Amino acid sequence: MDKGKGVMVGGRRWAVDFTDNSTSPSSRDIPDPPGFSRSSQDQDDSTLSRQKKDAESNWKSQKAWEVAQAPFKNLLMMGFMMWMAGSTVHLFSIGITFSALWQPISALQGVGKVFESYKDSRVDLLGPKLLFIALNLGGLALGVWKLNTLGLLPTHASDWVFSLPPAQEVEHSGGGILLR
């Protein structure tokens, strides 16, 4: 078969087959381009596969760290939104505060799902998972702090008055006559 000719390959009419199965220099019509050496192409397949696996594990590790740092951006945005909402109790500030509480809680419940695509025997996910958990706990703490500044947390004794027993009478009045 001539090199570069249009032939039927895999049922496609205009596919071009550029494979060169021969290694002898006499059968090659076209010289190798500058900088190309056939010895580099004949490397061990195990070396290439090991390099591919190393590159893939490095990529997975890098992406895992990026995913772990993502809650920091959310933390800054949520902090700004809570600051803009003010410290008065109204619908917007309560909505922002409960959103700031809900997002970290739901993220903490799905830590395994978040890092599942980066699982590999060569990639250590403990550090990224711990950072992800720490940043989400920071977001949760920010939401609890905002609840406290709004006065929605029961932190004073007067917030628990309903649970106290009724006060006992200390004095009794008999309705008597006072004589002087």
C-alpha cells in the first residue's frame, strides 16, 4: 500500500492511513524531520506508561488541591454578603445567614463525593480533604457568628426564661389592719 493514499479504513471512504510498519531506512521515502529520532520512539512501553501514570497522578493531586481551596472563595463572598446585609433582623439578613450555614453543612456531608474522581493509589487525598473540611468549618463558624450578631442565638439568661419554673411566693398578705 502506498503511503498517504486515500483508502477504505474502518468503513470510512476518505480516511488516510499514515502508519509505517517498516523500520528499515531503505523503505522510507520521506526523511525524518529535524530533531526527530527513532530511538526516542522505541522507548520501553513501561516507561511511557509510568510517565503517563505519574503525569495523571500529578494532575489529580493538583486538581484535588484546587477543589480543596474552593471554599475559601465562597467564604470571602459569604462574609462580604453578610457584612452588606447589616446587623438588623430582616428577611435578607436571615436568608443570607441561613445560606451561609447550609452551604458548609451540605459540603461537609459530600466530602467523599467531591474527591471521588481524584482517587488514585498514588495521590494522597488526606491533605486536600482536611483543608476542605477546615474551610467549610470556617464558613460554618462565620454563619454561627452572624446568627449571634443578629441576636438569634439563645446566649443570655433571658432567652431561657420559658424553661424556668414559676417563682415561689415569699411573702403572704393576710389583708389585716395596720395599727399605729
